[in-house]
Amino acid sequence: MIATYRMKSNIGFVMYMADSIGYLGSFLILVNKEFMPNSVTWGNYFIQLVFSASIIGAILGIFSLLYFIRKKEQMKESDDELLAPWHATKGEVQIS
């Protein structure tokens, strides 16, 4: 994220973001558990949570894989267009 947006920062920024996301996740788990029926135990709740997270993670992983495969194909096509003049001269360098 730092390199993408060219922000001037250090590891403290990244650690702060990771820590705050962790605290938010813990808070959401506690709030969500409070709205569940009283018959649901913490063990069953976490088992359901892990199954749900793994299914969602697998689906998102498949979408990510498809995205990067398409991105790689697009980059290959653009590289072929850039290298077309070089292939036309059979690799000979021509200085004009």
C-alpha cells in the first residue's frame, strides 16, 4: 500500500494498520457473538466462523487467480506489440 500510493512512511505505519485491523476484527467477533442465540457455544461459533472464512477465502482466491491470469495475458499481448519491430528485424539492432 505504501509503494502503490507512494506515501512517505515506515514500518510503524504498516504495523499500526495491521494492529487496528486486528482490533476491529476482535471487536466484530465479540459483537457478532452477542447477537447469536444463547444456545451457541464459543466452540461452535468459532467452528462456524472458520468454515465460513475458509469458504469465502477459497472463493476470493479463485477470483484472484482468474484476475491475475487475465492480467498476465494482457501484459504478454502488450509486450508482443512492443517487441514487434525487434522481431521484424530478426533481432538486428538498427541505429537511425
